[in-house]
Amino acid sequence: MKNVWVVNQYINVPGDCGSLRHYSLAKYLQNYDYKCTLITSSVEHSRNKQRVNKNKFKNLNNVKILWLKTFKWSRGKNILRVFGMIEFMLKIIFFLPFMNIEKPDVIVGTSPNLFAAFGAAIISLFYKVPFVLEIRDLWPESLVQLKAFRKKSIFYLILKKIEAFLLFNAKKIIVVFEGGIEYYKSMGVKDSKLFYLPNGIDMKDRFYKIKETINSPFQLFYLGSIGYPNAVDKIIKSFHELNLQGFNKDKIVLSVYGDGPLKKKMIELSSKLGVDNVVFKKAIPNIDLLKECDNADGFIFAMLDLPKIYNHGISFNKIFEYLSLSKPIVYNSYSSFNPIVFSKAGIESKSLSEKDFAEAIKYLINLPIDERNHLTKRGFEYVLKNHSYDYLAFKLEKILSDLTRNKTLSKSIIF
């Protein structure tokens, strides 16, 4: 079997909150004679909590997970988060080669944390195996657009140097947003190195459900991070607009499941506006997601207008969760590549303004049940066909096959 290491500071496994991208891909890669070791931090990113108190191996469905013990840095200050990224990178470079772990045939380093990907690239040189770069966000450009730091700052220049090193040394480059191929080609990366492998969902336990009744009050859910790009403030203001129009907690309730750097501010905003039908809850562990979301009548999704990053596509994990859960979606879009648009499974707000969002929400509330079911069926069938992780693992195997085949042939020649 071919041995693949996947290095990412924020890999989730069943029981965590957030996407199971790498775990799911690793699970299904076993069908193609691969075994995977996922190498990640001891700190779960979504809830910023320690999962283990020391370096620890675990085996889940024949997928090996190695948690490297790191400090739990505060998420309130960007500089402390950077220290956490550097700490993980140093653990990869200076600790990993001396641990009792089977040598890889290929190493995949993934962003958005370019420091972790840099550490993966360095140890690929140590083991003399191919390095594959997976790009899940346009760092450092995304950080500039999200106002984490200014362009041309020292940190920006450092990340640009790291990015150039990774792009040059990677044998193959995987991007999760559809327009990423053209973006990196414009930077001089050869087309033959670039591959598109989007985010998805493990559809093994997902089944299409016809909605026969609607809750009273109507239950709208938001899942995921509460940060700057998620425009949760616009969603809250749209509920304030609905309140002014008589849509109070007796008619509709929004449940916000998630954590993030702006959660406290969003709670304060709701209180300031007197919006009592917006309820903030903890992030849902992925093993409880199906049961909890069965109570929802619909989902909501918002995004800021950030053309320098979103014009190349979006890869929000919540989109694929929403589509797989047989619920209609209220959303706005500033991207040419949006799975909700492609699947025709949602109700699009004309803009990000609270009045337009309020109108879109009212449209969903009043939508006849058969039209709702048409929306949800299209969404479910779209994600099943295009974003199921067993299908994406098949595509990933094709990307890795040349690298691992050459390695296998060289071994057979030697022996």
C-alpha cells in the first residue's frame, strides 16, 4: 500500500466541530490501496480546545491520526494566532522526523496555514518524497481582504515568500475553489501542476427527506464560524427588519450554531437591536449534526463582497452541509462559482442589505411545500453527484497516482 501523510494544523475527526474533509478523503482513499496518516494540532480549531494533553496516535476506521501537542493560543489577537502557527510548523520540522511513524511515499501540506504547509514541504525534502500543496484559501491575499494585516507589511512579505517557495517545490497543487486554476496560472504556475478538488460532504449517512410540515415558529439555522467574512451582523440586522414588519419570535426564530472571534459582538448587537428571536448556541459536533438539524425549516448563508478573493470561487464548508440536509437556503452571492447557484437549491437575496435579506426570508416562509421540496431535491442531488467524498477521493487518487506509481516502480527496481 502507498502511504500518504496529510499535514494540516486544523484537521477535524468525528466528534469535533467542523469539516471532515481530510478524514473523509483518507477514509475513502483506502479503496484505492492507500493508507493515510493525518498529522494535526492537539487544539481543535472551531472550539479552540485541547483534544489531547500530549503527542498521541489514534486509529479511526483505519485512518491514523497523529495529534502534536501545541499550546492553546488566544484567538482574540492575530499575533498570538501566528505564534500558534509557527509553533506547529516547528513541531513538524524538528519533532516529526524523530517519531515512530512509518515513512511516507508522498506528503500533502495544506493551507490556509502556510506555515504548516511550509513545514510539510521541508520534511518532504528530508524524506526525499514528493510534496503536494493543497490550497484552501488565497493566503496571504485573503488575510489582507479580511483586514488581518496590511498589504506590504512584513508579515505579508514573509507569507508571499513562503507561498512562492511552496508553489515552486510542489509536484502537484490542489485548489478547492473552481477559479483557483486560472488564478495560479496567472502567477506563472504551470497548468500541468494544477488540479481542482472542491470541498464536499460524506454522503454515506445522508438521505433525501421530503418536508411535509413546517414548524411554528419557522426555524431558520445558521451553522459555522462567526467571523468577519461571514456577515452574521447583516443576518441579525435582517431579523431586526423582520421584527419591524411584525415577524417576531412567534413567527420565526434564527438559531446560530457556531463560535468565532466575533460571536461576543454579535450577541451584543442582537441585544442592542432588541432582537429576541436570534438565539446563539454552541457549535454542533459533526456526529450530532443530522439529529440537531432535523428540526430546521431552512438555512441561511451570507458573504461579504470581496472580489479579490471570492471572484475565484468560494469553498465555505457550510454550503455542502446545507445542501446535503434537504433544507432550502436563503443566501446572497458575490462569486461566479457558488454551488447554491449551480444547484438552484436556494432563494437568493438581491443584495447583502438587511431589507433585501428580510424579503428573501419572507419569501421562504411563504413558499408552498411542494416548491420547497423541489429546491431541496435539486440541492441534494447536486451535492451527491459533485461533492460526495467517495467521489472526490476517486479524483484525488488520480492526482496522486503518478507520484506514488513512480515511487512504487523505483522500489520494485531496487529490490
